[in-house]
Amino acid sequence: MQTNKILLLNILLFLLIGCKKSVRTQNTANTFDTSKVKKAEILKDKTKYKENVQNKSFVISCGTECAMTYTAEQITKNKSSFKVKFNVDMYTNEEISDSYKETYSFIYDESNNIDKIILEGANRNALETLPIGAKESFVEFSKLLLKPVISSNENYFKFSNSILPYQKKIDINKIIYKSMSVSSINGLSEFACGEEKIRYILLDKTEKIIVILIPFDCGDIPYRYYLITIYNNSVISNLYVEGELYEPESNNAPEKTNFTIDKNSILTVKISNKNFEIGIDEEKKYQISNTGKIIEIK
């Protein structure tokens, strides 16, 4: 019995560094009744990044009638890792018994799978030392860190619900275009290839912002479309979102581009065979600001 108790304390040591009161127990349950933990705010909405990760908590069990809440206070992103500063509250018998800070580095492999979780000041991988329940909580949090930064929707253009989700492909043989004079919108002439009018597809429109798709008629590429935003009668941003490109006098695979818009008005642009290299794919996400600027979500 004494041997089991010593082994348990060694396992929990990684979690309890800085804790003033050690936990004396021989049972590490993987679940805990979180409804009994004061101030524990479980993350439910996983569609946003810092807005939903920072200042949110997850709960892990540290033994019988013992739980710890980890609340993210500061998140710093590096090339292939995140550094997260947590406030840690320890509860014993449903009462808070200690509070302290811990900083962890979440390190990912080339496929964006979590590889290591290192506590600052320690030289051990938490994925190899944590109990199963605690490990699962940290791994789930590591997945949330990879979610893109999405600012409050109040500051961004919202597409009409009637067109969402948008998952279409333009049929160049059947599409019916509208037309407008390039002189009617500041900056539109840059996309008109010298013509006085431009063809377009109206994607969405609000009182201040117009979002259109235009075919790029310059050259001999029949299937290439740009998304253009217009605000206060001026072109604000443009983005190549759909089409196929072929390398001249080559049998290489075409570079294909397509886009979708989800229910949160997030624009996703996918490129396959980028630069005509088979299997080289790219995906980027964007939002449109309330002044019409197309902003990449990092």
C-alpha cells in the first residue's frame, strides 16, 4: 500500500509543482463531477480561438475529492508551438485550497499533431507522465490552440444566411453575369482589362458592402475568378478564389483553386497542386472586415 502511494505522488508531482499542500491519496480517477467545482468554466464552443480559449478553463482530477482547474491567461504563438500561462486553482472537498501559476509549451510535429507538452522549469514531456484523464484534457486543449484567430463577429461582415453555407463551383458554360460600368466604382478599372464594362456575379450585399465575383478576362484563361469587396463606392480588396491554371506546354497537373464560406462567414480558399506540383496543397482562411478589407486568419 505504501509503495502505491509513493508511485501516485510521483505521477502527480508534475501537476502539483508550486502547490503548497500535497495530495495524499491512492486513487486517481479519470473523471470528476465538474458541477461541484467552483469557478470552473468548461469550454463548450470550440469554433473560435483566443476569444474562446483565453480565460477559459478545463478541469482535471488529482484524486478523491480533489480537482484542479487550468485557466489560460496568456497565449503566445511561435513557429510550431504555443506557450500558455495558466492560473491553476486546486480544490479539495469542493473548496479552493491553493492557487498558483504554471506555464506550458505545447509543441507540435510537422502534421500539427501534439508532440510534447513541457512545463516551464521542468524537462519532462507531460504526455509521458500525466495520468490518462489529465493527459486527455491537455491534448484537447492543444487542439483548440490550433483553431484560427477569429475576432468578434460584431467587427466583421456577415454573409446573408440565405447563401450560407456557400459550397458552389462556377459553371462557365451556364453562368449568367450582370454588368456594370467601371467608372461607377473607384478602382474597378484595374480588373476590366481595358473594357468600359465589367462582368460580375453578385455574391452578397449589405447597406455599405458589396461582395462580387468577377472573371479575369485578361489573357486566355477562361476559368479564373476573383472575389472583390466594394465599400463606399470603392474597391477595397480582391482575392483569387476559384479557377484552374495550366502550365504552358506541360503535361503537369493543373493548379486548382476553390473556395467555401461557412455559417460563421469564414472564407476558406483551397489550392491543390500548387505551382503545378502534385500533392502540394494549401488552405487559408479569411474574414471580411466591416470596411470591406479581406483579412487572412492566422
